[in-house]
Amino acid sequence: MGDRREFLLSLLMQSEHERYMRRAIALTANNPRAPYAAVLVDAAKNEIVAEGWNKSRQNPLLHGETDAINTCANQKPGIDWTKLTLYTTAEPCPMCTAAAMWAGIPTIVYGSSIPFLTALGGGQIDIRSTEVVRRTGFRKATVVGGVLEEECNALFLAAKKL
């Protein structure tokens, strides 16, 4: 009985991950040349609390994830970051993973991986999110990769042609 329940919970969670990843994918229309977009979700309330996309031409620190984190901090002062999940079209770079860790976000879900992006020739720091999380001694987080990976990969393949 326990195995079946865990399996059903896993399917439900996968469905939720895909739902929010689809919103992140939709946000990439704001910058199709750099399709890095993110949403922050309050898992308990099942609602999106902030969105962001790559604005690094305006500010080199505004990757999709940091844009969403900044938006949330500005619009929702006092939010309980430990209740949030970060969904992002690409595995967060070390800066973005560290920002999520500093905020206290316990779950990071991504589509395309850093190795995939590196293989495309994109400028990436080749340090995986799991490594940043592992080396953060003051907080713990779960990293879930490969959610809607093919759809996310297609965004970056298309961006390379623009």
C-alpha cells in the first residue's frame, strides 16, 4: 500500500512540476534570444507568487531566477521563502542557485541542464546546482532536473538560430 501511495504522490508532484514549468516556458517569449525564465510557487497555496525572465542586457545580475526572486522580495515583503519552489527553464547557474539558497528556497526544479547548455556553446559556469547546494552548509535544498526537458532544450536550440 505504501509503495502505491508513494507512486501516486510522485505522479501528482510530476504533474504540478510540469504545470509550473509550462508557465516558465511561456515567459521565455519575453526574451526568446535568452530563454531563461522562472516562476516562484507557494506550494502550500498552490499559487505563483513571482515570475521573472532574463534581463541581463539591462543588468547582468538579472537572470530569470534572480529576476523572480527580486520581484518576490519587492512585491511580497515578509514572505516565507521556505514554502516556495523555484521553477526555471534551465539549471540555475551558481549565482542563481546561491541566491535561492540565501533566500531559503527549499526546492529548485529545472528543465535544461548545464551540460546541455555548455554543449550548445553557451556561456555557462560549469558548476552544477547540486554541487552548490551540497556545499551550502547552512541550508538544505532539493534539486529536481529534467522537467519538460525536451521542450526547454528546444527553446535553447531555437535561440541559437536567432
